[in-house]
Amino acid sequence: MSASQSPQEKEQAPLSERELQIVELVAAGLTNQEISAQLDISKRTVDNHISNVLNKTATGNRVALVRWALKWGKVCIDDVNCCNLPNVDGQQGLAS
């Protein structure tokens, strides 16, 4: 991390696919219990994923995590922060 970078801008450890799923569900407003039911995993596992994600993203809470996810283009909420790119066949699609 350079001296001019804030802790939030330092290079982050990459998030796993499951962690990205968790971030999307947190951004959608789901509780840990609701996330566990939707993903068919235990609440304890969700708690662990969220703790890992908060550490990897250097965010201290869910609100900061959602702000981070929006800033870095990890989530799309109500067509905010979405990027439509043409598919190979020329039709519009959401970027992943």
C-alpha cells in the first residue's frame, strides 16, 4: 500500500464466489438468517463468511460493506452501478 492510499483503497484479497454471493444478499437487505435459508447453509457459516468478507474488504460493518461493493462494482442495486455491455451476439446484457 502506498502512502497516498487509504486503507479502503489498498489491494484487497480476492473474494470467493460464495463470498460474492453473500455480499449480493447483504446488499439486497437480507439478514444472516435469511441468507442461510436462501443458500441452504447454516447461520454460523454465513456469520463466518461475513466476518471474512469484512476483513478482506477492510470494512467494519454491513453498511460500509455495501458502500465498498458499490464503489468497486461488485453489486448492482435497482439499476444503480450497473454496466450494460453488448453480448457476443450484439444484444445488451449485464456485466458480471
